[in-house]
Amino acid sequence: MEDASKMSTRDLAVRMAEKNNLLSIEQCEEAIKIVMHGIADGISRGERTEIRGFGSFKPVVNKPGTKRNPKTGDRVTTGYRGKTHFKPGKELKNRVNKHAAKI
């Protein structure tokens, strides 16, 4: 892995396959994609999706409104906008904090 700050699905699949000799890299990559699509499908249906120890994903819909373009000062009307809120789980927070303490 060249850049330690980024990890692709393939990189994660390689790590999973190294830890689990029964699965190939391709099988691990497919499993990761299934989980990610499951999370995305839940969010698109408006459901909160939780992975214990990792965190939860919750869809948030912003109501339409009027915004101002800071460059031109013009008023712009926006429609409904959706975004995803991620709340890390306790275990993930602890791991990140341990890593941050080492730096």
C-alpha cells in the first residue's frame, strides 16, 4: 500500500484474505461490497443502519430553502437534499483515540 492514509476495497480484501486462509481475495472483496451495498440500501430506504462496535449510519434530509451565493450575492433556491450522518461506535472511538495518543 503506497499511501497509508487511504485504503481501497481491494486493500481491505487482501488484508481479510491474509487473516482468513479459507477465503480468496475475490471472495473477501465480494463480501465487502455486499456489506457496503446493504448499508447504502438501508440509507436509501430511510433506515438507520448499525454495525456493532463500528458505528451507525443515518439518513438526514435537509428541507428546501433559499441560500445565498457568496461570490455573486444572488439568492438560490434549493430543493430537498439528502446526506448521511455517521456516528462512530464506542469501540471505534477507543481505537482512534489510542492511535491519536501515539502520534
